[in-house]
Amino acid sequence: MPEITYLRGDATTPFGKGPKVIAHVCNDIGGWGKGFVLALSRRWPGPEAAYRAWHRGRAHNDFGLGAVQLVPVDRRLWVADMIGRRGVRTGSKGVPVRYEAIDTALARLAGEVIERGASVHMPRIGCGLAGGTWSRVEPLVTERLVRRGVQVTVYDHGEGGRWGRGPR
């Protein structure tokens, strides 16, 4: 069975051969402008435009916690927007991360990834601006992806981990 591979690097330049999906966690209010999404937008305009359109059309589509949208950015490369944050700020209901939504999104992503024969590449999803902990997210990634035979690579960016790197 595959395992999660951990690398220091940039998840927007995924390592390895074959089809790849870059997975990340988005909020449920249509905000795109801080954290890992900035790195995505520097590389490709498509993911931001697709996310914003998905949010605008939410009355007629599946946009909401636990939903997933795959956006093609190259011939064998997609970005997976996974809605796993309630809002963008910590408030009376705690941090924005919603582990149940990440779990649902990962389960949905698994089918798409397996169908494409792709590997998954990500920062430590849900652990940056969302305020989650990797000790809660890692078992979800393992259960939903790794145990189904999907190769997963998690990238820690730079020395200080400017995005995607939260408490372990």
C-alpha cells in the first residue's frame, strides 16, 4: 500500500510522473486571496476564475462544504478545489476548518483521482489559514486516499512554511 510522501518544496510544481492533482482547501464564502491560493494564481489564472464562477453559481450547483471541483491546468494536471472551511476568520465557533467537510471532499476526490490514474499533491491542507492541525487531517488523507491506493505527496514550503504548514 502506498504511503504519504513528505517533501520540502512547492506543491504547485508537483514531483513525479503521470497524471497529477493538486488538492487544496477553500472557504465556503467565495474568498480567494490569501495563503496557498496565491501560489496557484501566480502559476495559472484558471483555478481562481473557476472557483469564483463556481461560487457565483452556487444556487444552481453543488458549491458548499464538502464539495470538490477539478480544474484542468495542463494536459495531465488538475487543481482540486475542496470546500473545507466555514468562512475565513476564527470566531465564536472556533477556527474555520471543518474536518468533516475535508473528509467528505477527500472521499469525493478519491473517485476522480482513481478514474484519472493520478497521484495527489498538496500542502498540509486545512492547517494554514483554516487553523486545523495535521494530526487531525493526516488520518483523513490516509483513510480516503492512501488506503484506496492513491499516491499522496505533501509539500512543506520553504524554511518557515509560509502556507499549508500548520501544527503537526
